[in-house]
Amino acid sequence: MEQHTTVDIAASPARVWEVMTDIERWPEWTASVRWARRLDEGPLRPGSSAKLSQPRIPTSDWVVTELEPGSSFTWVMRGPAILTKARHVVEPLPGGGSRVTLSIEPHGWLGELVARAYRATTDRYLAMEAAGLKTRSEDASRS
């Protein structure tokens, strides 16, 4: 029951990656995140973790499980009878710019139930995150 969105961004993949992996600044460009705090230091890497607070969703710890530098990262949130996997992918477009795909996929019996209940909220948050990432990445004054 994966949910996803894709957006084309008039910015280099390197710029988009820089914005996308600066987790603590997410609340500056998307209202889907109230606050975010990295729980470790340095560049994002497998094992990196962050705590996120989102409207209408319990505050959760996310841990990076996969990372292709400059290209994608996947992180998971675990709870009782639930595992949520979120993937962030940036790809270069042939004529310049980037294509970003954001996806979220619940696992576990509780994950499936929660996903059904929050389907509209998740779609809205994915759209907000894609739009905010596009705006922030295209804003040359923030480089």
C-alpha cells in the first residue's frame, strides 16, 4: 500500500540532495513537519537517526537504512506492530534539473490499518513536502 508523489525541480540533483538531507531545516519549507532533530552528527549515512514531529501524527524516531550519496535515502520508523518505510529519491533530468520521488510504505498489521486511516493526510503531506522541496531547491538565494 505504497503512497508516492513525483515532482520535477529546476535545480541540480546536488542542490536538491543538499536541501533534502538537511533534516533539521525541513520545518522551514514544509508545514508537514513541525520540528525535526537529528540524533547524530555529520553527513546522513546508514544508521543516522532523527526525531520528527508532524501535525496529527505522533512524534517518531526515523533511522536511515539505505543511502546512495547524492541520489537516495530510505529510513524507517518502528513501533509496536508497525514499520513505516519512507524513501527519498532524486534523479537528474536529461535537459537539466531533477526529478524527485517521495514514497511511504507501511508494513505490519497495524501499519496497514493506520495507513488506511491516514491515507488522505499522507497524500497531503507528500504533496506539501514535494512542493516545499521544489520551492526551497529552486531558491538560488538559499544556496
